[in-house]
Amino acid sequence: MNEPDPQALERRLHTLPPLLDVPPSLVAPSVQAAVADPDPAATTRPAPRRSRRWSLAGVVAVAAAAAVAVTITVTSQAGHTGFQRIATLTGAGNASGSVAVGAPDGAVEPVVVSISHLDPAPGDQYYEIWFKTGGHDVPGVAFNADSNGRAEVHITAPTNTKWVRCWITRQSISDPGSSTIVMRASPTLRST
Amino acid sequence: MWDYTRLSDADLLALVAEDRDQVAFEEFFSRYSRSVYSLMVRQLGDAGWADDVVQEAFISVWRFARTYRPERGAVVGWLYTIARNAGYAAARRRQAQWLVDAPDRADPSPTPEDETAEKLEAFQLHVCIERLPQNEREIIELAYLNGMSQSEIAAELRMPLGTVKTRNRAALLHLAEILEREEQS
């Protein structure tokens, strides 16, 4: 975007993939599906699906937050029997939860994140769970807590993923630069 | 009655956000649907799957139009984020396809930032090409995106080679101007 001269532009264009025509059958349904969507201001908005790296500011914010650890074991985690690895999630206030990694099923393994006492994200905000694997931050899925502060997120991960760390951010769709870590796994998740 | 084709992207989003204006949304869709669709096909590698995700991306546009803030940047970047994240969410739903389909990748992590920047640039360039008049856009797409020679374009469009060269040059200059304006916004 910095070189408006035609030769530089030509070089960029030569590496650009083709623009594809939208199938005609897609146009009207897309518009209709969108405008049929309820007004988010008038309804409970589902969490948007986004992913983005978290900011240092978020780390600082969470470091300042009082963390309450809740120990959850495999046997006491209702509905998670049979999961091979489990880690606790702790956060500000009474927020708590667990991350359970299940037995592999072929190329994938289930991950269930269960959370309680987490305030529903306000306004245009939402929560997103992240994992660190092999030195990279991997977004899990965006979600929101219900009015009772509960959420259960199901993720399918590649088998034998080397989980190193897990945390949950609260993000704003209108301000992609901001991100606050609100919960994180303790102890560290690590593949066996 | 608005002439929606003359409204800015930000104005269209404002009409969508404040008035739930369907015509404004249709105009926005027509401006960006090819760029978003092309991005989704590249990101997901499956045109049929991309159909669904394009729908989801534009549902998000409708739903979250009110979150766009002009002072924080151009519509293109905002839309790119929405589209890319719709693609990521779709990939996650398809049972870890992001790893299973790419066994030669040593690392299952999401797109590195430099690659993301490259995709954003490609998306922006696609958007700017879409803003060209049809006769200029046609030349640019045939010459650069589809790799046709100027002689082939002349045959395809049934016009003299000299006209193709002249129009190509004009289209490049015009595109450069649009790019510069987009960057400044």
C-alpha cells in the first residue's frame, strides 16, 4: 500500500490471486439471511466468532486481579468422566472453571471448557478461549456466559496437541486492539 | 430517496446500523461480496464451504454494523477482520481441519501475523480493484489476476492491442490512486 507507482503495483498484482465471482445463487440468500437476523440491540446477542492475539495490557490487568483457584478433578467434574487431562481455570472474583482434554478419537481429541460465575460479556464484548501450543497462541472459540454466569465450550483439537497454557480473554468487536485476560489455567496444561 | 451507489462505505454501514436499511446493506454486499468470497475460498480451500461462510460473514456485518467506528480506520480493515474470523470459526467447527488438511505443516498454529498482513493487503487490493470502473477492472483482472498477455486480452475483448495497452496503463494509474486514498483513510 505504500508504493503507488505503476511498476511496484504491477509486481504486486502479479502475485495477487484471482477475484472470484460470487455464485448468483448465493447473493439473495446471503442478503435475506442477514436482514432476517434479529436486531442485536433488542435481543440477547450470541457471541461473535473472532480470534486475535491478546495484548500485554490484558496480561497486566489480569495480574492485578484477585485469582481464586478452584480444584476440579476428573472424577468430580460432572459429565467429564473419561477425560484424560484436566486443568483448573481461575479468574477474577468467583469465576472458575476447568479445561478437560478427552481421549483421542482418531486424528482429533475433544476439549471441554466449563466455566461458572463468569459475568456475561456486556455490550459488544465477548469471551474467547486461547491455547498455547508449540510457542503459538491458538484461538479456540468465542463464547459468552449465560445469565447465570455459566458456559460450556466444546472444541475439537488435533490429537496429541502439546498444550502448554490456556486462558480466556474478554474482547470488544468495536475495539480490536483491546483484549483483557479474565481467566487462565492453573496449573499449566501439558500433554502427557 | 438515497442514491446508495454514491454513498460511502461508512454511510452505508451507518444506515444499516441505525435504520436497518436493507438497500444500504445490499449495496454494501455488492461492493464487497467478491472480495470476501475470494478471501474465503482461499482461506478454506473449498468453494462450497466458502458459500456458507460468506453468508455468516455478512450476517455479522448486518449484526455488528453499529460497532464500526470511522475514526478507528477504514471499512476494509473492519470487514477483513469480520470475514477472516468467520473463516477461522468455520475451520474450527470442521473438526480441526486446520491441522488434518495440512499434514506437511510442522505447526498447527493459526496464520502468522506476517501472513495475515499479506492476506489483508491482498484483500485491500481486491477491494480497490472492485472500485475501478468496469472497463478498467476487466483489463486489470485479465492481465494480472488471470495472467493473460495483452495480445490475448485484445483478442478476448475484441479491441486493438494499442487500446488494451492504453487502457491498462490508465487502469494502473487509477488503481494506484485508489490505493493511496484507501491507505490515507
